Amino acid sequence: MNVGIVGAGKVGVSIGFMMKKSGIAVRAVSDVLDASLDTARQYLAEDVSYTKNNLDVVKDCDVIAITTQDRVIKDVVREIDAGTGRLDGKMFFHTSGADPSSILRPLDEKGALLGSLHPLQTFPDIDSAISVLPDTYIFIEGDEGALETLTSIGEKIGCRVQMIGSDDKVLYHLSAVFVCNLLCALYYAGEKIMDVINIDLEPFLPIIRATLKNIENKGPLMSLTGPVIRGDLKTVEAHLLAMKDMEDYKDVYKVLSGIALRMAEERKMLDEETIRRLRSVLGGKTGE
């Protein structure tokens, strides 16, 4: 297959690098920014065509990866639809985690196969993306005729390919946001509380690593520790009092502690009276 990449950002360049490394022919890359094309050239070398014209990529390649930011995908599709004739024999896929392959319509009406391929990973920069992709799960969905090609690409750039239903992608992406993006927000909140007493994040890194290791080995339910699952009402009340001037963080604490209370109930760790008292002090916010 001859692969083209529309969008020379972190995802496009890192995926292109891994495809080339595994022997897939990456023929063309397009982007509106000269700087992005220059960066792509550093990773993908000179045997690739670099252009600002997306239609050149479509013309020269039979598999086209649209790796732009999610909000731009439909604009790219409209441009390709308006600027091309029949697309028989070509396959288009995007790398959005939240959107199904159907957002690439109406390219299918011109004969193209449609799909999506999403690495379940965080990409702060190209080098780190390249380093983690071999251990990353790749989620794919799309037309039946596209799945074999998507599987082949996924297996070459990641550790395992998993199919997902088109209607499930939003919840899939939401799950990723909770365990990755919002986890960063949670650590940021923790840092801000640490700032009050002039402690930085470093002393907390070992407990973070241990917690993540426990989750990997036992899952989140059985890894939960802390005052809620112990039924330590006094400590919970002290925490809430300490956040009297931190209303946003207090709200987060109440909601997540409410979910922790549900986990304690599922593990049958607390008696009904303790559960009732904790639920009361958390303001009824049990995540239900």
C-alpha cells in the first residue's frame, strides 16, 4: 500500500515514522504549515513528498490517513469531496478517538472505503509518541473492506489491535479522558493544595507509581485505600474543613469520595451506619 498523511502533527508524524520503520510505504505528507512539514521531513526523510495541497496526497496514495485535529477533519473531507472525482480503490481513515469513521462521508459515495484508527495513548511530543507506540493498543472501526488494512497498519505500529463499534467511540474516548487527561487535572489540583504548605510533587511520585502498579495488577476497585474505605469520618470532615477556601477542589473531593464510598459498599467494607454518616457529610454526592 502507498500511504499518505494529511496533517503533520504529533500523531501523523509519529504514526508515519512507525509505518515507515515497519516497511509500509509512506509516499506523501501534507500540512498548511511549513514548520510542520519541516518537522515531518526530519522524521520521515526525503523520499516522501511534502506538500501544502491535500489533494496531491489523495492523488498519489491509495491509503490516506487524516491525522489533523478532530475539529478540522470535516473541513478536509469537504475539500477532498469538492476537489476529486471517483475514489474507487482508495481508503481513508482518521485518527480521532471520539469520532466514528462515518464523519468521512460522503467520500464513500465516490467509492472510497472509510475507517478510523486510534492509538490509545497520550502524545505530548513526537519522540515520546514513537517510544510508546510499540506498547500501545490500537482501536479500529470502519467499513468491512477497510478493516483488514487497518488491522495490518495497527499491528505494525502498536502492540495489539482491538475493534470497537462505531456507536461506542464516544464512551471509549470518555473513558480515556477520565483515566488520562482528567488524571492530570487531578494531580494539578493536588499540586495546588501542596503549594499551600510549600511541598512539591516529587515526594508523592512513589505513591503515585505504587498506586498505578496496584491498579495494573488488581484493578481500581481492589486497589482503593484511604479514609473513605476505612470509614474514617473524622479525617473526611477534617479534609472538607481544610478546603473551606477551595470550593472547586472541595466539589471534586466530594464527588470522587462519593464514588469511593460506592466502591467501599461493593467491597462490603463498611456497616450501614458508617455509610449513612459518610454520605451525609459528603452532601449526598455519592456519584449516583
